[in-house]
Amino acid sequence: AKVGRFVRSFESIYDQLVSSFWNVLISTLGIFIVLFSKNATLGFIFLGWFFLFLLIIIFFAKYKIPFDTQKAEADSKTTANLSDTITNALNIKVFSAFKHEYETYMGFTSREENVRLESWKISTHQMTVMNILMVSLRLGALYLVLSMWAKGQISIGVVVLVQLYTSQLFDQVWNL
């Protein structure tokens, strides 16, 4: 189980660096360049939101590492116990150790369940905060661009552009 996770982790890190990171970098740079060229206020709002979003993601990632490590350890112990139980199936039947093996396995699985649940709770809190940030940018940007449009500072095309860019930015940063 540990070897499989190690191999998958390398693949996951590589995929994140190559595909996600470069796509996010190029797309967000394009968004910021266009927004700053249209209106510096919009550019600074999006840039500030982006850095706040990154800081929160980094905070949650660092906070969640010990929980993910515990989850991986519990998964390994549960898998090892199940493997031992399957390997010793005949001995368990012969020596009437079913009850002991069952209780041992239930202990491992309940520990894994608790650790996994804690990790899921942290992920849920992270997604909640991310969604709140996204809704606040969407509504704040909409209010700002509509106010600017009403004053004649920007065209209706910029209003549409900002709404499209918020959607594109959300799609890009969600999986960071």
C-alpha cells in the first residue's frame, strides 16, 4: 500500500506541476494583464483576491498534512491487518480465533474511519472557505463593474469580460 501511494504521489505532484501550475499561471497572468489594461482597480481587486486565495490554500494544505499522514498510516495498518487475516484464514478457523481477529480488525477500521473523517472535515471547511471567497469575488466584482458601468467609466463589454474572467479564474484555482 505504501509503495502504491508513493508512486501515485509522484505522478500526482508531477501532474500538478506540469498541467495545473502552468495552466493556472498562464491563464491568470492573461486575466491580470487584460484587467489592468482595462481598469487598474479591477486588476488590483482580482490580484488581491488571488493572493488571499493562495494564502488560504497554503494554510489549509499545511494544516492538513498531519491528518493526511495519519490517514495514510491508518490505511496501511488496516490493509496489513486484513492481509494477515486473509493469509491466516485457516489458522483462524482451526484455533477459533475469529472473534479476536474480528475485534482487532474492527479496531483498525474504526481508527481509520475516525482519522479519515477528521481529514474530510478539514477538506469540507477548506471548500467552504474557498466557495465563500469565490462568491464574494463574484458579487463584489459584479457590484463594482455595474457601478463603474453606470458612471460610464467602463463599457458593458468589460462587465461581461469580468464575469467571464471570474468563472475562468475559479475553474483555474479550484484544484490548486
